[in-house]
Amino acid sequence: MTARIERLVTAGQFTLDGGTWDVENNVWIVGDDHEVIVIDAAHDADAIAAAVGDRRLTAIVCTHAHNDHIDAAPALADATGAVIWLHPDDLPLWKRTHPDRDPDAHLLDGQVIEGAGVDLTVLHTPGHAPGAVCLYDPGLGVVFTGDTLFQGGPGATGRSYSHFPTIIDSIRDRLLTLPPETKVLTGHGDSTTVGAEAPHLQEWIARGH
């Protein structure tokens, strides 16, 4: 059975460096009628569980560990038995939100997460956060970019644990090399494609943020 991609938008708050902002996050549910994977369990475990329904949730994959992308992960994992995956470079950020609960498994660059009819290749793309990853499925023609690449440019790099030259390297070397028709499914806001964003790399560098 062919996997499909569902988008759930949840609302909550992002907190870092003493500031708090209201945000809406994309929660991606990928799979078939029987089994799914959740990418970024944001804000509302009950809403995500309702969207999963009676399907088996095998994995909760975190694109990075800012609180607005992981705050619902432990509750969702406890309710479903799913494994929480995170790149180890983001453990310091994770601990700010969940000091008493570790992720269940570590993401590694090049690893393939299989299940629910998908093959998600982990691309380590630091910059927005040290352990930020994107998840590429060539069969579906999509890359889930978290907060690394958006419609209109890179994710924010003005706060702790982030670095603008690093995110530019990640986008140039790991994402813009994907086929131009690849859909870019982001952590917030609207989707785009690799081909739509690639021509603007020099503009982003010149803008420098």
C-alpha cells in the first residue's frame, strides 16, 4: 500500500533565550492505513493521537529539539509505545524541555528509518540547531526539513545553539543537491520545492541572517 502524507497544524509556544512566541507547527503523519510515523510531535499529544487514530504509531522522529517541536513527544510516546528519535547533538536542547526523559534512540546521518511504507533517509543539517536533521524519501519525492529550510529561505539562526554559515552549508550541500522537483515539507507554514528555493541561495547569503 502506498504511503501518504498528512499534515496536522498545532498551536502553542516556542521558548528560548528568555523569550516566548506564539507559533503554529506542522506535524507530519506519514504512512498507510495500518502504520504511521510522526515527524515532530508539537504541542498537542491528544490531537496527534486522534489524527493517528487506530493505526500503529511506530516512531516519533524529531527534526530538532526546540521545545515547540518536541513538547508533546513523551506524552504521545507513552500513549502509543512509539520510539522517540533525536540526533544526539540536540540532547542539550532536549534536556531544557524534558530534563527527566531521554529520547529512545539516536538519529545518525545516512540512517534510513523504514516502516509504514516509507524509507526516510536522515540528513544531518546543523545550523538552526546542532542536531537538526531533514528526512528525505526519494520514493515519495519529499524532504521534511523541520526548521532548516522554508519557503523563502533558511530557518532562523539568531538564537542560542544556531549558526548562519552552518545552516547555509547544510542547505547548499545536503538539500539543494536533491532533485529540483522534490517537495520541501517544512516545520511551519507552506511547503515549497527544492527547485523553487535553489536560485535564491546567493540572496540568502548576502542577507546574512
